[in-house]
Amino acid sequence: MKSEKNNLELLVKALTLVAIIIFLWWLLIAEKDNHIGLKVDDDINPTPEQIQSIRDIGQWEFLSISNEELVDTVRKGVFSDDQLVRIYYGTLRLGVDLSKTKKNWITAHGDTIVVRLPKVGLLDKEFIDETRTKAFYESGRWTARDREALYRKARRQMMSHALTKENLKTAEANAEHEVRRMLSAMGYNNITVKFDK
């Protein structure tokens, strides 16, 4: 009886040992495919919300040009000439209208971002300050239509003096600088700014 009891104890111990070995072997196999590691994601991708917040800036001014134009008109008469001379003041704002951006105007990969902005141009077509317009000299009788024609002439002159290649290039350079500064603050290192033609 004693030997049966010893055999039974030996069998239980052997089975327990086999069970432990099988369990450890299974644990080793199961853990072989599981591992913990760190992966660094260097991609900085602008979220749709960030892109929309940039677009929501709307009209982004990069150069402001204050202008003053002395404009006159003369109407020949039989006995005398009628003359109208006025001084017009205006501020022409050059920049980009971000509501005119095209699809995929911002593309990013890693720490590189490419931004395509609309063409730099005049942001506000009503740039003459009518409250500051002064009549410099007026002789004869002039109608509202005559004054409107003089206003349009002043507007054309202001635009020709302000919308020069040099001023547009300056506004474009200012735009590129500001966009680079904003995107650098967001973590981008390689920034390309392009403009629609």
C-alpha cells in the first residue's frame, strides 16, 4: 500500500512537472509574437481644422499703399473753359484672398509642407476714401456724372501707380515670409510657398 501511495505521489509530481513545462513552453511561444516597442512618427500632418482656420483668415494683407491723386478735367467753352480739379485719397491693400484657395492647397509629408496661395492682388476695389476727397478748384457747372467720371479717372491712376510689379513682388515676399513664420511655429522645417499665376 505504501508503495502504491509513493507511486501515486510520484505520478502526481511528474504530471505537475509536465504541466508546468507545457505551460512555460506555451507561454514562451505565445509571447514570441508579442512585443512592445516605440515608434517615432515624424509626420506632422495639418488637421482639416488647422487648414480651415488658416483659410478663415480670409483676406490677408501684406502691403498697404496710401495714395493721393490730383485729378482734373476741362470742358472747352465759347467764352471760357470750365475746369474741375479734385484731390482723391485712398489706401490700396495688396494681399491674398484665402477663400480663393484651390483643393489640396496645403500638402504635407513629414516635416515638409507645400502651400499654394492665390495670386497676390488688390483686396478691396473700393479703396478711395470719399470723405477725404477735396475740391481743389471748380469753375462752371458740373453734374454728378462728371464727378463720377473724375472719380473713375482717379481710381485708374491710383491703381496704375500702386499695382506695379515691384509692389506686387514686395507683397508676395511679405506673404511668403509670414506664411513661413506661421508654419515654422507649427513645427515644419521644410516649407515651400507657391503662388497661383
